[in-house]
Amino acid sequence: MQETYGNAGKIKAVKLQSLQRQYELLCMKDQESVADYLGRLQVLVNSMRACDEPVKNNKVVVKILRTLKPQYDHIVVAIEECKDLEKMSLEELQNSLEAHEQRLIERKNNEKSTDQAFSTRVDNQRF
């Protein structure tokens, strides 16, 4: 019995090492949404916690802010300046980031609509 539990401890340690490496290398992908990225991160954090690794929420908040795409840089600065990162919940951060993401999407859609309208108008004037 002791051999089995000893091996299980080693297996857990190896798994934890792998999870920690994935966590360290994790960053937001170019076409990834905030919800998808935070979901991937949460799966890793939960797996690490299942291996008895204490992962504090404030460390996860800081990790998220460090690994977002560059288009989020100005919102990251605003959050760091205005919020206490030690007390900020993951839900609060996610809500702020998703609201910002929605504004970016709306702005991009408005720009596309304006460009299409302008292009159509220019094409109509040629004929």
C-alpha cells in the first residue's frame, strides 16, 4: 500500500510540474475572447488546486493582466491604477474586461459599416 501511495505522490508532483509550466507559458491568443482565455486559465488553476497547490486569486488576477493582448493595455493600466488587485475578484475582473471587449467589437463593427457605406457611395458616384 505504501508503494502505491508513494507513486501516486510522485505522479501528482510530476503532473503539478506540468500544470505549472503550462500556467507560466499561458497567454491570450490573437483571436481569443476574454471569456475563452479566462476559461482556459481557470481549468489550469483548478487542476493545480486539485493537486493541492494553493493558487491565490490575486495571483491569478495579476497573471491575467500580464498576459492579455496588447489591445487591452490601456484598460489594464486603468484597472491597476483604480483597483486594489489584492482584493479584486476574478468575476469583477472578467466583467470589466468583457465590457471593454464588447466596446472594441462595437467600435470595429461601426468602422466596418462606415467603410462599407463610404465605399458604396464612392462606387455609385463613379457610374
